Amino acid sequence: MNVRHKVKVRGGAAVTVAAALALTLAGCGGDDDNPKGSQGPSASNSQSSSGSQAPTPSGGQTSGPPQVLATVNGESGVVLTVNAVTRDAGGYVTVSGQIKNTGDKGFGNTAAWRGNELKASGVSIAGVTLVDKVGKKRYYVLRDTEGRCLCTTGVVIIDAGQSVPFFAQFPAPPATTTDVEFNFPTFASTPLKISG
């Protein structure tokens, strides 16, 4: 039993020493003794290796502004912009975009956006729907196992000039359906095309 106790103490001491060394080395990171022009070969090697480890954007990402599929004006200067309507392999469609308050006062009339949600999702945009007019079917926002919407939550007030991102996930219409109508309470309905 004494041997086991000693192993625990040694292990704990090793962890303490390792932590102390890590803190000491972290504190010694800035060496101001070398002028900027006289970096040795080790400094240039570390810069080139750290540069190669920087994440590079994937082929699908662009640095430009997001694509705008639809823009709908709402009440009090609030503007809804849809940037993507994507069919995912998991059997759902994700609609995403921005809600911007272009007015000069805060906008707080977001209660209608949650639809019939009372407790599970709280303040949310769970009241949005997709409509397949050809198939004559309305799609509501998906819910998790606890009844919370798979959508943006917590939008209570949008300050003047503020832009808030949003998303909502729906069951996917049949693969042959590409045109749907997006209904966001307090905004006019807007036609959208599903990609993917």
C-alpha cells in the first residue's frame, strides 16, 4: 500500500512540475533582445512552419459578401434577407440569412415570430414555414427530442442598425420539389429555390 501511495505522490509531483515548466516557458515567449532585422535561422524556420499550419479557406468559401436569394421588407424598417436554402443529406432543408433593423429605434415585436411556441423554444423564429404549393404541403420547423425548435432562438430586441443571423431547419420536400414559399411572420411570403 505504501508503494501505491508513493506512485500517486510522484505522479502528482510530475504534473505539478510539468505545469510549472509550461507556465515558465509561456512567460518567456517574448524575447525583445534581438532587433527585428537580426532574426536567426531558427526564427525564420518557426515563422515558415507556423505559416503553413494556418487554416486555409476551403474551395466553397469566398471572402466576398454572401449571396442574396431574397429580400423582404417588414414593419418598422426591419429587413429580412435570405442567403441560402440548402437541401442536406440528412433529409432536411436549412434556410439561413439575416434580419436587419434599418430603422432608428430598437425593434421588439418578435413575439409573432415564434408562432405557437410557448415553453420549449422560448423566444425564437419557430413560427416560420415552408410551403410546397405544387405538392400542397406546409413544412414546419423541426424539433429536437425535448421539443425545442431547430432554429434561431433568443432574438428579443434588434437594436437600430443591428443585423442578426437566423436559420431554420425543415423536413425536406420530395427531391423533385425545388421551388417553395418561405413564410416568416410579419413579413410577406417570398418564393425561394432549394439548392443541393
